[in-house]
Amino acid sequence: MVIVMASDAEQSDVDAVIDRVESAGGQAFVSRGVSRMIIGLVGDVDAFATLNLSGMRGVCNVTRISTNYKLVSREHHPDRSVVHVRGVPIGPDTVTLIAGPCAVETPEQTLESARMAQAAGATLLRGGAFKPRTSPYAFQGLGELGLKILADVREETGLPIVTEVVGAHEVDMVAEYADMLQVGTRNMQNFTLLQAVGAAGKPVMLKRGMNATIEEWLMAAEYIAQRGNLHIVLCERGIRTFETATRNTLDISAVPVAQRLSHLPVIVDPSHSGGRRDLVLPLSRAAIVAGADGVIVDVHPQPDLALCDGPQALVAEDLADLSRTVAELTVYMGRNAPTRRLRRAS
């Protein structure tokens, strides 16, 4: 069950609703949207029906939700959401390009990658300071030093930062630097981490687990939303199948399916799904035409020397092709390109 509070509801009204629900043995989770406050209820729905919640002061409406992912479902939120990352929109009216190095290696490499991304029309900078790798001997990232490099590059270019957090104990530190927190495929069901990023108050990019169903993906998003954060962007990054010709199999059907089930924006990662530079452009085309709200790609000035995922990183020539493709298909789909940030971020 979900309670939508009126736009003029006061905190005392919210507290009264929570007290009444908890007195009946239920739990109430508050999510603050742009103009409304939403309270998700967990417990005996039949018992809640006897509480006359709709008659309480400040309550706009009470909706019984049949799905397990109450807060991210379209059942109580029929209009699709727009998530803003330091002024950059991700949602149904735009196609947002996010680009940058898979891993932050040096200040020079990161800045050059950011300038390449910005020249191609990217409005958000991706970059990994913490890299969860299959092999313990692979490059694990620079940690906080990498975050400082990203912050310096943001100061230089004005591009807001999207970066991954891999442990709940690191959320506060990463949130000090990042404009958007990324939860990677390996951590999609790290429920302690999901709760921590939800409580951090920053926008979150939630990548689909490589073995996860769409329902499991949306349930993971619900963990974040339960902590009062509905600023979530879903990212389809390919799933693990029997196919070996590509790194992962891009589930392009996940875009319209997730958009039908959830009001959250959905973007696609063609770099990690294909795993090869030559596949990024065609997979990006497919994503945008399927209705994706954006794409996130890897960029590197010297992929042959990259410490992480060099074979899938785009170079300047590839980015020029991608830029034209995104621009053309954005118009074709009746959408807009997010305004580039020309000023430095404060």
C-alpha cells in the first residue's frame, strides 16, 4: 500500500500517519519526491484498510499496490520520472550521453577522456575510482585518489561525476565527491549497500545484475527507494547467457519492459554488454530506438594502454560517429539532448 501526501502536508501530518501505521504493526518508509511525499507501507494490508488513513490530515490518496516494488512501480506513479544530476536531466524527454574512462588511471588520462566525452556531447562524466574485478590481481582502482582526480576534472570541465561505490562503508566518502552514485552489476543485490546509497541522498545509477531478472532488478531499486531516495536510474548492461561471441548479451527488451513496469528512467551500457569497440555504436542505435533514456559508454585516449576494459573503450573517431548517431536518433525519437554545461561546476 502507498500513501501520497498532499503538496501542503506538514511533517506533523507525516508523523501522524507513520504512528498510526506502526501502532497496527506495520512499517512505513518515506520517500520525498520533487513536490510530493510518498509513504510506502509494509505489513497486513487488510489491517491498514481499517485505519482510515485516507481521512487523515495531509493525505492526498491511498493506493493498494499489487507489486512487491511499491515505490518504483508505475501503479502509483503513472507518469515517468526525470532524475536530475546536478542540473542534467535523465528521463523520457531526453537522450542523455554519459561517457568517460572505465577506470581512473592518471589525472592526464582522466582529463583527456573527459574532454573527448564533452566534445562528443556527453553531459555526465563516468569514471571508476573503485573497480570490483573478477580477478584479485586485476587493477582495483585508485580509491580516494581517483575520486580526487574526478573532482579536479569536474572543476576543469563542468561535467558532473558518475562513479561506482562498492561497499556500504565507503558510501559517505564517495558521496562527498560524486554527483551520482553507481551500483554495479556485482552489487545489485548487496542489500546493505543499496540501503546505504538510498540514505545518502544522491542520485543513484543501478546496474542490472548479470544474472538478474527484471523483477529482481526492480526489487533492488525498491531497497534504495525505501530509504527515501527515488532519484534512481536503471541501467541495462547485458546479462550472462550461453553466448560467447559478446562479453554479455544486451537484453534490449529490458528497456520497454522496465519502463512499462516502473516510472524510473532506463539507460543502456553498450560498452559492457558488447565488450568490443565495434559493437558500441550499433548497440547504442538499438538502445535509443528501443526508447532508452540515455547511453553510458567507455572512453580512453589510448585504449591499448588501458588498465581496465581497453578493448571496449571508444577513441576520438568512434566518439564522432557516436555523437552524430545520438544527435540524429534523438531527433528521430522526438526527444531533446540535455543542455551542455559550459560553466564550471561549483
